[in-house]
Amino acid sequence: MPTAFITHPDCLKHDMGAHHPESPARLYEIEDRLIATGLESVLVRHEAPLASDAQLLRVHPADYIARIRDAAPASGTVHLDPDTAMNPYTLGAALRAAGAGVLGVELVMADEAPNAFCAVRPPGHHACRAAAMGFCIFNNVAVAAMHAIEAFGVKRVAIVDFDVHHGNGTEDIFAGDPRVLMVSTFQHPFYPYSGDRPAADNMLNVPLASGAGSRQFREAVESRWLPALDRFRPQLIVCSAGFDAHIEDDMAMLRLVDEDYAWVTRELRQTAERHCRGRIVSMLEGGYALSALGRSVARHLRVLAGVE
């Protein structure tokens, strides 16, 4: 069965301004790379549905969801925080981004796809239980994980976050929840200036210093993540797949390369094969150097699709 590729045109309409790094160009770059590499032929496309309020309410309180709906402008742009803005299409895009994770879970849990990648925006891992921040509005990976737990009875979900920024929102939502193990690497000290002190036993954070590269990242995965994942025995792996730790991404100061993203995807796929029949739902987070983003996503997808 081919890998599911989940996206939606609404995600291209969310625009926070001409100079904002989290731009529609990110998805256009990924689409161009699929065509250039021939990957389109080994994926099955799906349109992301709108997440329902019931699905969002598993991770966000009703008053927060209402505040986001009320903030959506009829025209122009409004800011939820200094980095996170909404235009008239943002609410729809955010609902599609969260809904993509829901659909990904449904496809892999029903054995209709071995794994899934969600090419969506806005990203989600900074969205806390009741606060938007860091380009994020709804916590897409959290919505996906809770859909697996509530709709499919999954008892153990692993969330793997290799974005250059700590997934503080995901930690806020799941710290202390024994059904979820979160493992992550990120640059520290760096935005959002958290993660160096674990919030609970189910949070395994590995901060990396500015300038760290392939060796330090792979050591963290091999010595910390993989043993923890094997002990946890996840029934599903959900990835916060950020590609902004790439050496070409000048918004941060880690030094990963394309091959590191292929390597970590292989390690995660092998872990998923051992414990959860290969079930992985991967969701796009960061990555702002467009060429590096497209190349790295392509390597990630090649491994998920079993052609590398």
C-alpha cells in the first residue's frame, strides 16, 4: 500500500504577510519537489477534512476554540501573538491542518495506508492547551494522538518531535499523561526557551547546543529516543516533522543535513515495524529554507514510502 499524502488547497490561503517565514511558499516547494523527484507516483493523495469541534475539544478547551473563531477576521490580518497572525482564510487552514492528522490516523489504523505524511500549515507544536503561539493555532499532533486514543482505543502513542524548536505546546497538553510518550530534540537555549527541565516522566527532551550537527543529533536518537521508544512499545507513532534544524536554515543554528532526515525516518520506521505494524503519521512543522525543506521532506517521504 502506498504512503498517504494529505494536504488541502486551503492551507495555501493562510498568509501572515509578505515577509513572514511561515509562508505558502513552503507547501509550493514541497509540491514542486514531489514532481521533480517522481515521488508523486508512489504516494496516494487525500484532501484534509475540517477537524470537528469534538476532535479539537480533546486537547483545547471550548473557550479557546471560541476565541479563535471570534478572532478570525473578515478582511485584513489580526495578530494572536507577535509571531502568529490570522487572515480570512486562516481558520479554515488551521481546521484542515488538524483534520489532516485525524485522517492520517484513520487511514493507518484501518490499514488503508501503512503511514501518512500531512503537508499542512499552519503548524501546531507550539499551540498550548489554551494559547496560540509560534506560528501555531491548533496543536495538530495532539489532535491526531487523541483521535487515536479516543476513537481507536490506542493505549500508547509516541510523539516524536525533531523540529529545531521545543514542542512546548505538545508538552503542555500531554505532560503526565501515561498514554503518551514524547521524545524530542531541539536547539537550546532558543525559542520558546523551554524543555531543558522535563515537565513529567513521559517527556524525554534532549536539548542540543547551538552548532550541534549530525553526530550530536544521531547520538541523542540512538542513546535516548530509541531505548525509550522500545520500552514504551507504541501502538502508533506521530511525528512533529520540523526541518528547520537544517544547516541551510538561517532561522536557527543547528547543522543537520538532508541525510539526517532520511536516517531518523529509517530509525523510526524500524521502531514502528517492531511495535505498531509500521504505523506512522507524520505532520509538517517548521522548515523555512525552501530548497532544504523540499529536499528534506522528499528524503523523509522516500523512506516512508519504502523507495529508499
